[in-house]
Amino acid sequence: MQHLKKIVLASGNAGKLREFNALFSALNIELISQRSLDIPDAPEPHPTFVENALAKARHASLLSGLPAIADDSGICVTALDGEPGIHSARYAQAADGTRSDTANNQKLISALQGVDDRSACYVAVLVLVTRPDDPQPVIAECMWPGELIDAPRGEHGFGYDPFFYLPDQGCTAAELSPELKNKISHRGQAMELMIRQLQARGLTPPLEV
């Protein structure tokens, strides 16, 4: 089986593209954003992260003719019964479809006013398909536990990172260096798991030690 050389990222999110590029660089795999190929976003009608990630990966692969990787990720808050969950990116979406991290964060923190339990976790599910009808998609899922705070801290990251506090690090996800975040985040852990699976299937070369 040939090694993967070029993969389409089924996302137009610039933050995700930066993180994925950093994670794939050691494997000499070229990562292309679907936006650069004028591929529209896939519908995300499913109730689970894994189903939506698979739908996005198959959609990008079908329209590009290339292997594709997609992630469906979000933040699940204990006191809100797992919300925003799969709706994280569009939690405070306006009627005209406009989305913003600022609006999402404001809505989430407002929903937690007066709530003692601030525990939450980031969830990332990565799915890679080598072709649109790949019967054996590579799937990796990881969680990153933390707590939500009322005031933003940090200049890095995106999404809910400025409000996502990590007790073991003593800072928010937005205060981590990009290098450390890529290593310990939900997406970083899922990517490490995925790379091991890709290597086990012979789709990528072994990493040099």
C-alpha cells in the first residue's frame, strides 16, 4: 500500500489548518484546505461527533478525488448535559448564519452564571478516508478535561480556549504555547493516536527517532 502524500482537510478553519499542518509536518504529508479547492462545507446533521466527522471526510474526498481527513470537535459541559457538544462552533449562530468565537463564549459563560460545577471537556474525533467509499476509515477519539472560567485569559488558540482552564497546567488553553497545546490537547492526542493507526496500516512511514 502506498504512503499518503497529500490529504484534504475537510475544514476552512484557519486555526485547525495551522494545528493540523504542525502535526502532519513530521510525516512529509501535504495538507490542503478544502476551502482552497472551493469545496463547500458538508452538512452536519448527525447527533454524534464521529458521524459528522465521517460525513465531512467522505464529502471532501468525493469532491477532491484525494484522501481526506476531518475532525468534529467541541466542548461538552457537565452542568449543561454535554452542551454545546456538536453545536459548539454554531452555539450562538445568528439568524443570517454568522458565527463568532466571541458570541459563542458569551452565550456559554452566561449559561453558567451561578453554576458551581464548571467541569467540561474538549472532545475531538478525527476520521481519515483514503477514498469516498473507504470501508475502513481511520478513527481516533480523545478528550481533554478542564474547567470553565468567567474571564478570558491568553492570546493563543481559538474557540473556547481563553475560557478553558487546565488545573494541571495552571493556565487556560489560550495561555499555552502552540507547541505544547499541539502535544496535549484533545486534537493533539487524537492525532497521535491516528498517526499510530496510519503507521500500523502502512499508510505512513515510521517517524524518525
